[in-house]
Amino acid sequence: MNLVASYMNVQFLITLLTFVAALGAIVSIAMPYLQQDRLGDRLKLVSERRDELKAQARSERDSRKSKIRPTASSYMQQVVDRLSLRKILESPETRIALAQAGLRGQAPLITFLFFRLVMPVLVFIGAFVYLLITDNFAGNMTAKLAVSLAAGGIGFYLPNVYLQNLIVKRQQAITRAFPDALDLLLICVEAGMTIEVAFGRVAREIGGSSIELAEELGLTTAELAYLSERRTALENFAQRTGLEGVKAVVTSLIQSERYGTPLGQTLRVMSQENRDLRMAAAEKKAGALPAQLTIPMIGCFLPVLFLVILGPVAITLMNK
């Protein structure tokens, strides 16, 4: 009881309240400094993540650009400039062929011209060294030089052969996906989209099945937006692909815009025509298959057939 009475003393209570008040004042002053800024930390984390995503997207875009538009080496540029190869070997057909192969910009052109200069020399040296090692033509140096020069002349056209191979592969990929792209374009146009918006939407949708066609449609979308005439953008699209089906569609679109024909009707007709062309190409390949199988059958099946038929007869005659 004496202990409780001592704690209930007025002086003790005043001291206790003073201590509590002082402690509250200290806590209230120190609390803002001790409390963490969670909102600021969250915003900082969001900002850091945004910067990280931007850097990742930038690096992916740069890598795609480096794949699509490779940079030519400085020594290639110097060789082409010093020898004036652009004046000698460059032509409008060369640029069109590079565009049809999906190679755009100055770097692929410089690389192509450089290899047209280098490949004859490399093929000549390789053929001459091979003839020296194998000792063909019985040591006749004139014949070896003549054959090596002929091989060097063939090497001059090897870059063209490689470029033509790229063009054929790219055109095949575009041809396979073009009728489906026309169907998507028809749906977009009938839904009320303009031709520019429809091309952009189809370019995004068709990328999963044909990257080549998506790239061409994307370039056409950009040209439709920035060029003064739609006709020029559409004609560039036909020129970059080099396909008769695409040229026919471009011609129909230009005429539809000029004479006011509904785009939906034009695209429906052209889509069916392109599907018929694709089916006709498949039937043509199927029709040529028996003729192509004739030589393998003669070279592989007939010798075995003769061996099976005449083998026992030959063994019988040998045993007599």
C-alpha cells in the first residue's frame, strides 16, 4: 500500500507526464526522418524498370537493323571509292535487285560491288593453285592459265548468282503469304479503315507467317504516309517485290483510286486471282514431277532391276 501511495504521489505523476510529453515530442520530430519514402522508392523502381526496358528495346532494334542493314567495312568503302566501282558496275537494275533481295542502303551495295571485284581474283587464284597441285593438263602451263582465266570469268558472276538466289527465296516467301495478306486487307478495308491504316495493320498481323511480306507492307505504309502521291508508294511496293501478282494488285488499287471503284470489290477479285495463281503454280510443279523422276528412275532402279533379272542367268552360265 505504501508503494502504491508513493506512485500516486502528485510529484511523481507530474514527472511521468512530463516524460511522456517529452518522449512524444521527440518521436513526432524524429518520425519524418525515420519513416521511409515508399512512394518515392516505388516510383524509382518503376523508372529504373522503364529505363531497362527502353535499353533492351533499343538494343533489340539496333540488332535487327544490323541484321537487315549490315554495315560495310571501311576498307571495302575505300576500295570502291578509289577504283570508282560505282560508276563502272552500279546501275539502276543493281539497286532494284538488291531491294528485291531485301538489302537496302549503301552498305549492301558497296559489299556487292566489292565482291564483284574480288571474286574473279579469288576464283582465278584458287583454280590455278588447284591445277598446279593436281598436275592436270600434263604440265601445260598455257592450258592451266586458260582454264584459270575462264574460272575467274565465272567468278565475276558469282555475286549475281548469290543475289538472284536471295531474290528467288524472298519472292517465294512473299508469294505464299500474299493471298492471305489480301484477305486481311479486304477485311480491314470493309471494316472502314483507310488504305494506310489497313496496310499497317496487315503488316503487324502477317509477320508471324512471312517476315518478308510484313517488312514490305511496313515500308509501303511509311511511304503512303510520307510521300505526296499514293501511286508512287504502291509502285515502289511492286518494284521491290518484282512479282506479277503484286504488280497486278498495285495496278488495280491505282485504277480503283483513280476511277472510284470500291476497294473491297477490287481486293476480293485480286485475292481470288492470286489464290488461283498459287494453285496453278502448285499444279505445274506436280505435273512436272513425273518427267523429273525419269532420270532418277533410269539411273537407280533399272540397274538394280537388270541385276535381279539377269543375275541368276549370269551365275548359271558361269557355273557351266
